[in-house]
Amino acid sequence: MLFKQQALLRQKLFVLGSLAIGSLLYLVARVGSLDRLQPLCPIDGRFGPRGQDEIPLRALQFKRGLLHEFRKGNATKEQIRLHNLVQQLPKAIIIGVRKGGTRALLEMLNLHPAVVKASQEIHFFDNDENYAKGIEWYRKKMPFSYPHQITIEKSPAYFITEEVPERIYKMNSSIKLLIIVREPTTRAISDYTQVLEGKERKNKTYYKFEKLAIDSNTCEVNTKYKAVRTSIYTKHLERWLKYFPIEQFHIVDGDRLITEPLPELQLVEKFLNLPPRISQYNLYFNVTRGFYCLRFNIVFNKCLAGSKGRIHPEVDTSVITKLRKFFHPFNQKFYQITGRTFNWP
Ligand code: A3P
């Protein structure tokens, strides 16, 4: 009898204990989420006045909790009005470079309470069909945010697409432009690896990188190969400079963002006139992944998808040397224009 009573008591204690731990975890998450829902660092006015016509009535995406997840379609008109949520055009765009670390940069900047990311690549300015839909279509693709927050979009194709600088200029001539670059040969191989993986997924064969990067007739670097052309950063930047002064660009070191992300993010915070809010706490190195991952609070953290950080195929060293020699003068020009020097070979 006594034994039965003791077992019952233990069971009750177990249930009570579980409830207490559950509530505690819920509170931690909830406090974090409420914290984020407050305008933590008012920066009104830094980016000019916002539009007055923005009462979003469709699906809601808003920053919820430190997980930075956007919940869709679950807000009432009342909630939108109460929180004064709006869909704002981006005040800053990550325009490239493809495989430079654009996703990592966007996700890491989204750790900042005053930043809201557009999760998808919108491809508004580089895609004629999308562009023809007009600026309101673009704005409606943006996440909901508080007026004091800034929206950031990333579409790496913008950097290399002819028409884009003029189109962005027409939308906002004082927009801030972020370009994340990596050592050009590594970036080209990363670009190739992505395409190769796509082919393999479809059970297709593909050329070796060496065959694509080197013209077999001349034995010179094949400048018709897109992965090579994209890495000639200065050529693309020069087109942008016809519309925007260099002060409106910030160059992010994509190689450093991999090994030491915080100082790179702090430079971006400064460029965007944001108070420094991203800290070492928000970034932790995940040994299994081999990359830094994001920590929002003690409960929520995440790493980038497995498609980021692929293993590159071995490339013939003579081809690497040839490519590096080819990129060298373009890199020098890039350093000169941007005022940022890298230790690229
Ligand atoms: P690799 O796959 O060549 O390693 P993008 O987002 O522009 O496509 O860039 C992808 C690159 O981001 C990856 O290239 C990877 O090296 C880099 N990267 C930078 N920081 C990362 C991070 N924290 N997690 C995963 N990948 C990261």
C-alpha cells in the first residue's frame, strides 16, 4: 500500500516537474519574442520618411521571436494595425556576387533587430517579366516590418545583369548596395560546383571545370565562360558606377565572413547606420558543419542549408595558377576603385 502511494507521489512529482520545465522554456522563448516585437533600436528618419499608404491586408510575415522566422497568413487586420506593420521597399540590397556568401550575409544581418530580410530572392530588377509587373508588385513581395526597421533583399543576379543598375536607381537613387566577394578563382569553382550538382541531380554528365575555364584552342582563360566572367568584379562594378557613387557601395569580404564573421558584420552595421547589435553570442562555430551558425537565443539557433558549403572538386593546379594570373589585374583595379584590398594571389 505504502509502496503504491510512493509510486503515485513520484508520478505526480514527475508531471509537475515536466510542467514547470515546459513553462520555463515557453517563457524564455516568449520573452525573446516579445523583446523582438518591440522597436528595440529606433532609427526612424535615418533612411527618410516611410510611405503613408501601407496598410497591409494580405498574408502577414513578421519577425517572431529570436528565431527570426516569419509567420505567414496568421494575422488579423487588428494585429497589423496595432503593431503598425508595413511592407517596405528595401533600403539596402545585397546585389551579389553569386557564391560570394550572399545567403550567409543576409541571414546574419537578419540577426539585427532593426533588419528584416526578404527570405526569397525576388529577381525583380533582373527579370523583365517581373519588372514589368511594377514597383507595387515588388513591394508586396517584401516581408512585413515595423516602420523603424529596414528591409533587405538579396538577388545575386543583379550584380551581373546589364539593366539592373538603372532600374534600381529609378526606384531609389540613394539606396545602399552591398557586394560580397570571394577570391575570384575560388568563387568561380564554387559557381561551377553548384551547376555540376544540379546536373548530377538530373543524372546528366557535365564538363570538367578545366575544360570550361580554359579555351582549348588558345590555351588561354575562356572569358566566355560565365563563372569566369562573373569573377571579373571590376567590369561589373564599373557599370554600376555609372549610376551610383562608390560611397553607396559596401564591399564585404566573403572569405572572412566564413572564418570570422563578426567583424565583417560590424562593418555592415556601420555602413547601414545601424546601432551595433550583432554580437559574438549570435554566432557559434559548428564543428560538424564546418561553418559558423546563427544563435538567436538559448532556445533557437540554425545553420545554413547543406547547399551552402559544398565540397569543391579538385582542380588542376596549373589551371588555378592561370586563372589567378588572369584575374590579378582586374583585382588590382577593384581594390583601387573600392578602397578595399584583399590578399588575393
Ligand atoms: P561554397 O558552397 O563554395 O562553400 P551564396 O549564398 O552566395 O550562394 O554563397 C555560398 C557560399 O557561402 C558557400 O560557398 C560558403 O562557403 C559561403 N558561406 C559563408 N558563410 C557561410 C556559413 N556560415 N554557412 C555556410 N556557408 C557559408
